[in-house]
Amino acid sequence: MKKTIFNSSLWEGKPTKLSILVPTRDMVHSHFSYCLAQLMKTTQMNGIDTYLFYNSSTILLNQRETLIEKAKEVKSDYVLWLDSDMMFPDTTALRLLSHNKDIVSCNYMKRSKPMNTVAYTDVNDWDSWVPLRPQDDLVEVEGIGMGCMLMKTSVFSKLEKPYFEFVYKDNSWHGEDFELQRKLREIGYKIYVDTVLSMDIKHIGLYGYGVNFNGSNNE
């Protein structure tokens, strides 16, 4: 029988519990819903005990804190953070799990100009963003958006609450994602990016089509 993603032994011995965590507002994109349904099906068919938790409150810090507690309650080995404006392959969780890292993520484009990505090798240098270019090995970064990030749940046991905070420094607010990653880096964790999988990740946005639209996002 020809090996496929559904009958391969590649995932044997992997953690059996995964919680997918989605902070959102009242509604999600239809493309995200479709991708999520396919991901859930593929992940479960490969023997991963998969849970899904949404939180649709209005304060992102509370959402993330509540979601990680939900994952702890069901004793998840891993959590997969997904933003509700993302598109991704159905094998996303399996491919990230295959790296067996504490923290591994996907890179993707921002939805505003300048059109850079959300991954940085130096969080103090906004010009250090990582381009969307596939590489054979994982790429280590200092900070990356959490729109598609896999983490071992155990990393949170090394931190004190609150896990997620906004921080104001250098005349600018720093997001809860980079602040969490700063805390984790300080106690020895490394953050990796799967640049191959990143090529298949899309960040959903809106564009105002008008008379000057020429098939690109340039004005």
C-alpha cells in the first residue's frame, strides 16, 4: 500500500494530546474555518488526541491566559496557537510536531506596509525581519508573531503569571507575543521557524479595490 499522510508511521510515538488555541472576536474568516476543519481531521486521523478551544472576549491578554489554562486542564502535551485570520495546510500540526522542539512556528506576511514578515532575528532591529525563503534547516529567531505557533505546554510551568503582558519601552508598546518569547529566551528556550511550511501560510486581510488597483498591493 502506498504510504500517505494517513497511513505513515512517521507520527508514531509523538505526543498524544494537542490543544489548538484560538483567540478571536465574534466572527472568524470562512477560509480559516475550512483550514481548521481540515487540520483537525488530519491530526486526529494520525492518532493525535486533539482539543479545540476558542476565546472570543475583547482583551487579548485575558484570552491567551484563559486559553493556556484550558490546555493545562486537559493535560495537553503541546499547544498550537492559531490566529483566526490565517490559512494553513491540513498537515500543519503534524509537520510542526515532527521537529520535536519546545517552540517552533511559521513565518508569514504582515497585512500592512511595509510588506515585511512577522519574524525577527533581533527584536531590537526592525530591519532584521526574516524573508519568506525556504531553507533546509529550522531558523532561530528572537521574536515572531503567534499566528501559527506550536509550543510544549510544559514551558509555561517555568514561568510566573501573568504569562502575557504588554510592555512600553523605547517610546513604543511591545506586544504580548514578543514579551512572552523574551521571558522564555531568558530562561534558555530557543524559538525556531519552519521556513518550508511557512511558504504555505497565508495571512488573511482586506483590500480596498479601486480605480488604481493593478494586481498588487502597491498604491
